[in-house]
Amino acid sequence: MVENKLKREIPAKYADQYGVYDGEFAHIDSYQAATKTIKPIKPNESKLLGSIHEAIVKTGLKDGMTISFHHHFREGDFVMNMVLAEIAKMGIKNLSIAPSSIANVHAPLIDHIKNGVVTNITSSGLRDKVGAAISSGIMANPVVIRSHGGRARAIASGDIHIDVAFLGAPSSDEYGNINGTKGKATCGSLGYAMVDAKYADQVVAITDSLMPYPNTPISIPQTDVDYVVQVDAIGDPDGIAKGATRFTKNPKELLIAEYAAKVITASSYFKNGFSFQTGSGGAALAVSRFLRQTMIDEDVKASFALGGITNAMVEMQKEGLVDKLIDVQDFDHPSAISLAENADHYEIDANMYASPLSKGAVINQLDIAILSALEVDTDFNVNVITGSDGVLRGASGGHSDTSAACKLSMVIAPVVRGRIPTIVDAVTTVVTPGSSVDVVVTELGIAINPARQDLVEMFKDLKVPQLTIDDLKDKAYAITGVPEKIEYGDQTVALIEYRDGSLIDVVKNV
Amino acid sequence: MQTAKTVTVGTMESSDIMITLKPNASGITIDLDSNVKKQFGAHITALMTEVLQKLGINDIAVEAVDKGALDCTIKARTIAAAYRLQGKTDYDWEALNSWNV
């Protein structure tokens, strides 16, 4: 066992292989970018194939290779299940899969794991059924959980080498010019897929909307695409927005949002030209509602909003409150439409969004980030990947990236959820180190990270209750009682990479 | 006391607990299904046992489906179930209140 800087125990075997977390910017070093093998296309050659089966044959996919997918269709994705079903039928085994994330809709993956088709996984998240199955120990090799920026880094640096990327394309022409704003299942930005297209040896575009050549705008260019396959449907448009919440009526969430907006608007960052990122949760959307009002009242305009774009941000831009939207992913249909119609709504890839090993990601220019949490502990460490029962069910997302890079990172969460305390002694699993978290906002008030004395001074007259993080934890435990420690097995089921590739924590089987 | 009756109180809503009391020859047995069983299962079982014993019920089979109820809810539902089982309506508020320390 090796203890990392946060006193989390990392099994020696994995500590040797990945290195252990040693501070937010401890492993930011120069490196040689990964390269790929290119099979050139000559004039008069066609890229159009008749089926996914034919594409698998043409790419020469075989046992032990790495394939990737993007998660822009979220709960509406058909592509990963379709491709893996065909691969399983063809008898290919021992594959590594590197989707940008995994959703509930990907439950068939469990059988592919049990049948030996898939033996390694890296992903941002794991949801209900797949998460529970992996937590129970169905895989011999642990899943590697990577943040969105961490995944882009891993691909660009060669830690993940993608042999074949199977990319769902809302629209494509026969030569592989792809965008996410036209077609039957529009998902808007293709930010995560763009990285795969750039670094994978072979790219198969799978589309249900074949367009005349050339299909523009071009998010993924023909020069990155080997084959194009037309299928009946690549995704369910309704599923893309599933889970993206409407404006909340929950009084607890509204109070949290109101406090968070007060913190933002009282900060020195809140001035003309400021920038922000919110998430897609109920409280996060409510924050943008409160923020909007103060921006109107005080005549303050933002230079850009980053994300994870939602309709709330799109509306603020239409009102002239936000200059530009910088978009790696869209959480709802109106955002996808806006990307198509609005020149100041700009698509970027995950490398530019959040990679710690790029020549400067957009998050480095970000003032304020609103982030969620399953748990926060008294060292301000945040867990967004496991439930308090120790079972994998969340996603790393951009949490550790954004909070490390922005000027004011705010984690918003209720003190308790049902009988589960959110503010705890020690988080079940660390995804984001406490040194990245500046302010925790709850319905009982805020706790400022004592490492940020400048913020303590900045908010000393703020009309929001201020507590220590220990006070918040005590208040949570007074309601719920002190939870028993979870009993884990000896098997490591997931490695939690920090954005720089070192291990910040591991998850054991339960 | 012994009774042949079966009673059920509570709901399956989140933050509630549904408790069913059935006759049992000897002792208190508790079958708990809870979404927080790993974290609070032993505590919830002990709490229900304590409340039942305080109300003079020592032979009973308890089936409980917990959806993350807090202690106050678990106590209240257990008390309600016990009183209903015994057919009592003369609630001893003073005694019940004295438990809340």
C-alpha cells in the first residue's frame, strides 16, 4: 500500500503503474503527444459501408484492442449497445472500451463483461446497474475513472490509445464530415468525440442522417474519418435531455441557490467581463436564475459561460447578459439548436475545455464554477462517484478539472439527503481534492475553505450564515446519526485518476 | 403481551418507514429492508427494539421497509404500530415525551 497526499491508500501495484496524487499541479510536465496510424484514402475510394458488421470487419478489429464511444446522447444512446452487440456476435473478446461516459441505458454491458467481450473499461462515470455490477466485482481489472479533462489528457498523451472509435454522428456526409446540430438525433456539441476522432487510428462514423457532400458545419472533419455507416437510428432525442432538470420548486434547493448567487455577486469576480460555469442539476439551474436577476439589477455582463450548456445559459445569452457560450456538451435540445444558429455559441473539444496537459484549457480562464457533490468532507474533499454505501453510481465529469483551475469554485449540496449526510468526516471516495474547493454552500449556510483567507475577508459582511465545515458536519450528523463504516472486500474495482493521471483514490468491492 | 393481530403502519414514500407487526412465539425478530441498511441498519433495529420493549411488547415479528426515515419518524411509526396492535388509544404522552432527551 502507498499512501497518497490525501492519506488515501493505493495498492502498490497500481501506485507503481500510475503514480499517486501529490498535489493539484505536481505532475504537469512536458510530454510528447501521441500519434496515430493513418490509412490514406485515394481518389474514387468510398468510405460508405453497408453495416456496422462490415465496419468491424474492415477496421480489422480483433481481440485485445481498444475501442471508444462518446456520451453526447446521454440516456438516449443506441450506438454503444449496437456496436458491442455486433462485436459479441462476431466472437471478438478481451476488448478495452473507452467511452467518454456510461449511462443507465448501457446495462447490456454487464453481459459483455461476464462473457469476456469487454475486459477493461475507462469512463467518466458508471450509473445504477453497471455501477452496482462493477462494485460487486464482476471485472478482474479495475475500471479507470477519468475526469473529462483527464480523459482528453490520457488520449493526447497516449495513456489511452484508441484503435477504433465508433462515433455516433447526428449528421454526416459519405466522406465523414460530421456535426451534432443537424439530423434526427441532434446532441449539439461533439466536444468529447472530437478528441477521439483526432487521436484514434481508425474512426467509424455511425449516422442515421446521411447528408449531401459537404455536410457543414464541420465539427469532425473527413480527414479524421475512415468509414461511414448508415443505420436506422443512433439515439433517442428525448433521452439526450433526460435527467436535465427543470427549474426547481424544492425550497431547500432554492435556498441553496439563493445563497450561492449571493456568494457570487458579493465576490470581487462579479464585474463586467466575468465568466461562469454551472452544472445541470436543479439547484445549479436555480443559481443561474438568481444570478441573472442580479446581473440585470446591477448591469453586470459576463464575457462567457462554459459547460455543459443548458437552456438557462442560452436564454441569458439571448438577453445580452452573456457574450459567448463555450460549449463542450449540451444538456438539452434548445442548447443544441442555439449551437447551430448562433455564431457566439462556440463548440470546443474536451482538450480545450479541461485538459491539464494542453497548452492552456478554457477552465484556466474561468472565474466561477458551480459544482455538485454526493459528499463533502471536513477537509473539503469531494466525492461524486460512489454513494455513501460505497457503490459506484456517479461520474467524475469536469469536477476536479474545473475546481482546480477556476478562481472561485463553489460546491452546492444539501446538508442531508434523506438519511444520508452529505457533509461527512471523510468522503467515501475522493474525486476532487479539498484544496480545489473554495466554498461549500448548503441550505444552512456556507463554509469557506480556511485555505482561502482572502475569501473569508471578502465575504465577512455577506448576509448568508457562515459556519465552519465541521459545524456543517455536526449539524448533518445531528439529524442523521453517525453512519457506520462500510465494509469493503479486498478487490479493487475502480481506480480514481486525478486529472493529471495519478491515483487520488481507489474503490473496493462491496 | 400476546396478540394474534397483524398491523401495518407507514408508507413506502422516501424518508418514511413501513412497519408490519405480526405475532411471534418468543422474542422480538426484526426483518429490515432499508436503502441505508449498510450505514444505519444496526441502529434502526436497535431503536425499534428499544421502543417496542418500552411499550411492553417483547414477543413480536417486525417487518420493516425503510426508505431513509430519520429516528423521529422510526420512533413515531413504531409507537403507532405498537398502540394499534394493542388496541390502545389512551396515549401516554407524558411517558412518550420523556423519551425525547
